[in-house]
Amino acid sequence: MRDDAFRAYFERHHASLSRLAYLMTGESQVADDLAADALTEVWRHWDRVDAADDPVAYGHGIVMNLSRQWVRRRGRERLLSFGSLRRGRDTDVPAVLDVRGALRRLPHRRRACVVLRYAFDLPEREVAAILGISVGAVKSATSRGARQLAELLGDHVRIDGWEAAR
């Protein structure tokens, strides 16, 4: 019975977990690995997941934590790799940023809120539960993240009914 329940969870939610990890990291291979790691954790804690009010949110929360750890680890690796190299003021900056690149520039919480709210169309209350923050913090981070995306992406951006023009 436990195996069947987990198998059903896996089949229904693997793609969603992988897509969430991809949107948080921007790396498809990493996303697949993080989704697999998250599903391993779901299996290890299946009794808790199965008893949770929202088992899907439980899995999304694991992916968010794993993604945050991966982003932090990658940032530390970059700092160690480049050492004291600094970018010059005359560095060529691309004229147009794609959404993935812009998402990577958002602080983790803002990125998480924007992705969960707009890409996954989750209600604020569910985003709050996944991230372990208040609904007010979700509203604030989502608003600031959407505004920052608008600034990063250029002159005119429309995000799910919210428009920003520069």
C-alpha cells in the first residue's frame, strides 16, 4: 500500500517538482537531480508526507530547500574560483535579459515567491506554507520580485495582470 501511494505521488508530481527546481536553478540537469533528491526525501519521510494537509506542498518545500542550498553552494564555488578577479566598469552588458537570467538575479525568497505564484499559479497561503513564511511576507516578496523583474527585463513587462512600465 505504501509503495503504491508513493508511486502515485511520484507519477503525478515528478514533472512539477523538476520544473520548480529548473525555474529556481536555471539548470535542467541540476533540476532533475534536485527533483530526484526531493523524491528520495519524500520516500524517506512518507508517513509525514502522507499525513500532511498538502503532500504536494511538502514536496515543493523540499525542492525549495534543496534549490536554495544548491544556489548558495554554487555562489561559494564561484567566489573561490574567481578569487580576486573584478569586473571592470566597461564590461559589456547584454542589452536584453531573458527571464531565466533575470530570475537568477533575484534574491532567493523573491525568486521563490515569483516562481511559485506566477509559474505554478499557487495561492499566497500555499506559497507561505511551502516557504515557511507569513502570507504578508509572500505578498511583499512577490511584489518586490515582480517589480525587480520588470526593471531587469526592460521597458514593458506584463506579469499575470500586473503591468510595469519603465
